[in-house]
Amino acid sequence: MQVLSKLEEMSRRYGELGIELSKPEVISDPARLKKIAKERADLDEIMKAYDDLTDVMKEIEELRQIVEEGEDQELVQLAKDELPALKQSRAEIEKKLNVLLLPRDPNDARNTFLEIRAGTGGEEAGLFAADLFRAYVRFAESKGWRVEVMSMSTGQAGGIKEVIALVRGQGAHSALKYERGVHRVQRIPATESQGRIHTSAVTVAVLPEAQDVEVNIDPAELKIDVYRSSGPGGQSVNTTDSAVRVTHLPTNIVVTCQDEKSQHKNKAKALKILKARLLDRMEQERQAERSRERKSQVGSGDRSERIRTYNFPQNRVTDHRIGLTLYKLDHVMSGELHDIIDPLALHFQTEALERSLSQS
């Protein structure tokens, strides 16, 4: 009933917007016309499904009356035969509407920063950070997204201490935002001669790319240091001071970039990452005002603070937030993440819908 009430309210608004679009004062105001037209267009698909639902419910009610009256047995039988298909159609339309009514995250259409850091577990954590990053890159490629490494700090034996990448593409943030948190891995390291399983952890953060108009950074609040970039073991990668460290003094957020040979390019990348982190901080502060129980994206990187566990000996991956377990870890690590990401998206969006309905 709450859904129907919400749909009726939307239908009224849809009609009002149609009237607004025909008013001379709106037509003569391009900015206002565009705003109203967009709001109405956003409701088009919902209203089409609502009309379909109304028609089906009307047909079902008419057939029920025929059955209840029972005057013509032939008509009664025809009505009984048609009712199951109509009820099935109603259920499908209601399911579609539930999806259409899910609250939209304004950041979903943005590009997104993916940050992966090795947590507890030493060298093995770094190796898994590299494996997990490759899995995300393959998943992004399967979606037609582009991945640009903004900053990477490598460890021993091909591991990664930290990698920050910008993922560009439609739906990138909406798909990856549920990946933020601590990911725990259980496997036997290549250097383990006794066959013992080691447990390590990496942290993943997902931040929407900030637009320049959203985050205004005062140059006077920045401390910028330049130095020579270095690789594993501390050796110099190039002979010029191209690496850049940017510190935002009011928040003490520090971003370093050294992947490019150009100091200018490294500075531009660092500022882009800084803006994303500042936007994320602003959004977290807004959320804190609405909820005292806000939790940060990632914890300390400790093994116990986990959202997901990857168990290699059992070829098992478990997402602890929704109790999902798949025995296809090899496929997941090759980039087939949709079997985890899709159920997560549906779970959290459905929760958001239920909250919005209970508050309306």
C-alpha cells in the first residue's frame, strides 16, 4: 500500500509537470524549461509501469467480480483461466516498479577512484592487493570501462603496497561502491613449506570523482613538496624531481604521485585524488549529521574487520554483509565479479527503498 501511495503521489506530480511545460512563462525560460522537462522525463518509465499496473489490477478486479457473481458458468471458467496469467503479470510489473523506485545515488553516474592498500599480512597482503587489483581491472574491461593508474607503490615479489586508479565509464561508481571495506584472504603462500594457511587483509576504498565546482581548494592551504621518484628498494626511477607530495593543511590529507616523469602531470593527478578525498570527507560529514552510527569505509586493515573473505584452498569467496558464498573464487579473481556485485547492489538498494517508504 505504501508503494501505491507513493506512485499516486508521483502520478500527480507527473501531471503537474505536464501542465507546467505548457505555460508560456516556462517555455520562455530555457533553464526552468530544462529543469522541469528533466524531472518529468525521469518519471516517464515509472509512470508507464504504473499505468500498466493500474490496467492489470482493473482487469483482475473485473474477473474476480465475474467469479464471485457466478451467473454464467462459462464466463466464470474463462475468468478463472485468465486470472493466473494476470496475477503473474502484476507480480512482474510490481517487481519492475520496486527496482525503478529504488533511491538513486547522485554519484552513480560519476567516474570513480579505486584505492587498494595492503593491510596486515606482510608480503602476502601485498601480493593479494596486486591480485585483487588485477581482478577489478579485468572486471572493468569486461564492462568497457577505462582504468588509469594514478599512483602505485610496489612491494616485494610483485606485490602492491598501495594503488590508486581512476575508473572511467558509465556505471563504474554504482557497481564498485559496495566493494569498499576490508577484504580478507586465506591461502598458502608460495614460500610456505609446511602448507600452512596464512590470513592477510587489504583495504579497498571507492570515491566518486569530484567536479571542480564541488570542491574549491585554496592554493594557500596546500603544501607541495617535490622529490625524485623511487622504485622497490629505494632506487631512483629518474634523475629529476618529478614526484609530488601534496598536503592539504586544514585536513592533513596527504597525496603522493610519482608514476609520471612530468612533475606537472604528477601534480595534476595528486590534486584530482585530493579533490575526491575531500568530497568524500564532506559527504561523510553530511551523513554524520543524519546518523550518529555512521561507519567509515575501511577500518584499520586488521583481519577481523572484514566485509569479504577469499579462501583459496576451498575455492570459496564469502561476502559477510549478505551471507553470500560462492565456490568459484577462481572465476572471481579472473574478473567475474558480477555474481557478487549484482546481489550486493540489489540488497542495499532494497534496504534504501524500505527506509524511504517507512519514512514517507
